[in-house]
Amino acid sequence: MNGKNYTHVAVGNLNVDIAIYVDRVPAPGEVLTALGVDMRPGGAATNYAVAVAQYGHKVYLVASTSNSEYVKTTLTTLKELGVNIDKIKLVDEFPGLVVIIVQAGGERTMIKYPGANRELSADDVSHDLLENAHLVHMASISPDLAADIGKKCTRRAVLVTYDPGIYADALRNAIPTLIENIDVLFLNERELMHIAKHAKVDVLFKHGLSTLVVKMGQRGATVLLPSGTCYHGVAQPIKRPVDSTGAGDAFNAFFNAKYLESKNLSLALAYGVAAGALKVGFRGSFLRLDHKLFKLQLKKVVVEKPAECPAEFN
């Protein structure tokens, strides 16, 4: 893949992920023996940054984390994976921690402790960093913080994308001030339906959003535009699903990277769907790219332009 001169800035969490693999979730009071355990770097922005680096673009991770020795080892791992860690802030706090219970089919349940992630602020996204950035992606940060960062970005004509993650339920209260400062909004289907209960989807476009991307798990993803045009992409996985952790982040990374290069939403959607489908086939919080496998997975992606967008997206 090309595009060595493109630079992303990923803003969000840097966690210590503890993944526990089980056949099923235990009932209350029940004790199960895990099939496996893994400790690794995680967090939506971190997963995104690793995937972008694997794609072949430059990427800075802006995050706040603990100054503990274990986290320093984590930072070394990220650097070895191609992520620029110069803009990560180290604070005297416990690191962000996520315990992930992964069932046999790849479904996951998570328990999160924010820790040092709470020290992240808009000031951590420096002006000099934005001067050379082509795209800023914000992941799993509050709408208020995303709006503040978005304002800094739009003054420099940087492409701004946002995946609210756990903050999606708070998104509807921040639509006017947030949406006018971002270009692409990533949601999953449940998050979109929650917003749609309180406001029509076209309200997002009326406030300036140019692209809405709805991720639907095994059913692929849909891109919606203000004109009413939409694209739907779906993949036939080439590997059995084992861990869905980070699949949405891999999707976001490859969608953004390909869109920067091509300005083609259909092609970007194909790359995003392929990356998400491939990630699910491997254990871990982020995509470790095998170019040969990715090419095979990309061939199993179908992107269509329906005559009408699904009614639930209107």
C-alpha cells in the first residue's frame, strides 16, 4: 500500500488490555477456567494508530497514560509497531485498564477503568502537530472534548473524523457544536438507533456532517451522504471469528487511510470492511497486517450502491 507521505493524528485512550478467553461467560457465583489470557496495549485510538502504521501511513498517538514501568514497555511495543509516541503524556496515575472477556465465537464483554486517560485535554493536541497532519481521528473521547479538538483542526483544513464509542449516548446532546467541526462520524448500528430515537439522521447533515459511516458487525457497513446516496459493503470472512476486539478501529483506520489516498468512498468502504473482517480472525486488540491475507480478504468484499438507503437510516 502506498501513501507514505500521509500523516494521521489519533487522539484517545491508551489502555492496558487484559483479555480472558472463555467458552462462555460464567453465571453469577460460578468459577470457570480460562482457555487463555493475554495482556497487551489497547484503547480505540491506540488500535487505530497501530492499524494506520500497518497500512503504511505515518501516525502520531496523542494520549495520556501512566509513567509506570509496565506502560513504558507498552510504549516500546507501540514504537516497534510504527506508531510515533512523542505526543503521549505520562502522568502519575494508574493506567487505563480494560478487562475483556472473549467468548468462543469472538463476542466480547468489557470492564473499563479510565485511569490516566482522564488527564487527556485539547491542549495535548498541539498546533505544531496539526500543521503537518492530513487527518485527525478522535476515538472514545467525550463529545465536549471532541468538539474542542475539532475546532482547532478545522482552522487548518485538516480532515476530522470521530468515533464516540462509549460516549455515543451523550452525542445527541452535543450535535450542534460537535458536528459542525467534524467531517466523518463513525457509529455502530445500536448507537445510530439511539440517536434516531431523539432526532432524524438528516439532522447530522444539516449541521455540516459530510459523511456518516454505520458499522454493522458481520453485516458489514454503510456509508451515508447528505444527498441521500449510500453505499453498503459486506465481507465474507476468510478466517473463523475468534476475537472482535479492535475490529471497528481497524475498519476506521483503513477507511480513513484509503479515503485520504483515493477520495473514493466506495473504495474506502471496501478497505475498511476488509480490515475489520480480517481483524476478527485473530486474537488481540489491534490488527497485525498480513498483506497477502488482506488481499485475499479484499477480494471477498462486495460494495453496492442501493437505489434507496435502508429505512432505518433515514
